[in-house]
Amino acid sequence: MTDNNHNSDSSCGFSETLVAVLYNEANEQESAEFRHHLAKCGACSEEFAAFGMMTTAVSDWRETEFAPLLTPNIVLLSEFEINAVKSSGEVALFDGLRRFLSLPQFGWQMAATFGALSIFMLLGFALIANWRSSSEKLVVETPPFASGVSAPSLNSNSESNSPLENVNVAEIDQQTKVTNNRIAKPVAVSTRKSGKAPKQVGQTIVIETPKRQSSIRKQTPQVEDIGILPDETEDTSPRLTDLLDEIEPSV
Amino acid sequence: MRREETDEKLVEMALANDREAFGEIVRRWERKIFALCYGMLHREEDARDAVQETFFSAYRNLKNFRGEAKVSSWLHRIAVNQCLTRMRRLKTKNESALEDEDENDSFFAAAGSLPSGAAEQKERIETVRRAVNALPNDLKQIVLMKEFEEMTFQEIADALEIPLSTVKSRLYTALKQLKMRLEKTPLEVI
């Protein structure tokens, strides 16, 4: 490393010493040798000065932009969370549980309110459906009787011991079936003539089911309006007076 | 006292389920790693994310840490990889305009219209930033470790696992390239 080795592209072999002196990390011997060389070599002096400007510029950049920045707060996950991350398939579960359990109080209140409202609505729907079905049954159980004729009890379990009522039940029931068949037929014929499937016309399915009576009652006009009531001349049901005569023959 | 423990000793303690030990490692290196990431990424948010990912990755892979390497080397390697990954991502998205600009145009100041005061300083810093960013990655890293992290030559050599003389020669080369690039701009500004 002599002055004769000066080259415009080199630092006379003092490159490492140059940067060490530049950053004050050279020992005393290295520093002395280098400064002695600088006194004799203009190129190295110029290069040393230019490098000084470079480091000053970079330091200025650091001081201006980086130095005011706060050191980021490094957040390390707990061992539990890290194990959860490592285990595939558990990440979503644990993360979801953690988020769910960390709901604020307001969130819990909203969830409880929503749950209660849902339950009440379901109960309401159930009650309404139950009420409708029970009201339909009441309609079905009432046979269509002509005006002026009192409807005897159709309840076979009636406490009445009158044999008259029991006989009436069977015959009236039969009549009811006949009547209902007469009511049903127009509906059945009309739907079939239209070519539509029964289920496509209102509640025509009811033809096949016990509920047809209530639906027919809803869809079709009242029996009295249709006038399908059996003609009095064709009424073959026993009269009350006749029955009474049988029981208590005129003396 | 944990502050007297070496980095390697702290890693051993951390592997023994001592979380405070790794916390001490974080406290020792978070600022330096942050400085390196900022110097490479030039954006505070990106640098913060890179630092977080660096230590998070290190914590997760503690078991994979080989005792023959130094902790500083290990952390710097992770940090540089994080930064390079983000730089590639940013380059793909065209968010970074620094690498795409013509280097010659960026170093010329408008003749007769030098900004003054803070604007002048900003212009100067921007010029230096671009010059450093244009360096090859190995040279840029040494410049950043020396200027931003303020590490000694020996610490840089330990972190990069290269000889001390290699660190000094690379720094010399980096400064020479910076000089060549910045010679196009009026040095009087600097």
C-alpha cells in the first residue's frame, strides 16, 4: 500500500481503512497511517471528502424521516393462540370462539332479545295454526239440516238414554253423507272438466280427505243457497210424529 | 438479569417456555429491525408490518433456530426476506414508483430553480433515497445496517455471517456507487 499504487478507481489500497476512519472505527495506528496518506494523495482526500458527504446525506435522511418514528409495539401471540395457528382446522374454531365470547354486553342483549322474539313468534304461529284446525273441526261436525228441524245430537256418547236420538244419529249421519256427496260432486266435476289437477284449484284436494267437508263448506256456497237440500217430497226420513206414535201409540 | 444474557441464551430460555426471554430479544432488536425495514421499504406502515411479521415468524419458528447461527443474523435474514417479499408485491401492484423511474432523470435538479428551506431538504432526501434504493440489495443492506441501524462493522459481519473485511469493502463499494449517482446533482445542495 504505497502512494505509487494510486489509481483513480481505487483508494490506494486504503479502502477498508477509509471506511473505518470515516465511521470512527479505526484504531489509532490505522487512523494515523491513513491521515498521513491523505496528506500526500489528493485523489484519496477528495474521495474521503465525497464519502463524508454521502454518509452525511444518508444520516440526514435517517434523522429527518426515521428518527421521529415510534418503535412499533410488537404483539406476540400467546402459546395457546400459536398452537391454534399451528393446528390446521382449529384456527377458525378458536378464533370464532374467542370472538364470540368477547362480545360486548350490548351484543349479548341484542342476541337475547332476538331469541325471545323468535320464540314468541313461533309460539304465536303454532297457536294460530292450532286454532284454525280446531275451528274447522267445529264446522265439519255440524250437519246441514233444513230449517225447522232441530238437529239431534250426533254424539254417540251422549248421556241421553233416548233411543230416539240414537236412531236419528245413524239415519241423519247417512243423510249427511249423501248430502255431502251431492255437494262434493259439482266441485269434483268442475275441476276435472277444467283439466286441472285437483290441487291446483283451491282446496279441491279435500275431496280425498276428511277435511273436504270444511273446505267444501268454504269454497262452495251454503247448502241452503244451492238448494240441494233433499226435496221434501223425497224425504224418506222418519217423521218425529211417526216415531212418537210408535213409542206411544195413540190410545 | 436478562439484559446480561446473550441472544442465544435468551433463545434457549424462550424454548423452555420463558416468554419474557423472547420479549427481551424483541426489545433489543425491534428498533434496529424497524430501521432496516424502513430503509428498504421507505414507508412507515409497510415497515411496521414487516417488523411485526419478522418477530412473529421468529417466535413461531424458534424451534427451527439452529444454535450455530447468531440470533442477529437470523432476525436480519427474516427481516430482509420479509422486505423483499413486500417489495416484489408492491412492484407487481405498481405502487412503488421508485424502481420504475429513470434513474438519470431523478438525479437532475431543475437548473436555476433550487427549492429553498424545507423543500430543499426534502428534495435532497428524496435524491439520496432513490440513490440508495438503486443500489444492489447486498450493498444496500450494508448501507442501511450501518446508517439506519447504526451497527458496528463487527455486528454487521456477525449478522450477515461474512468476514469483517468483506463488510468494509462492500461499504466502500456502496459509497462509491452513491457518489457516482449523486455527482449528477449539485453537490452544493447537499
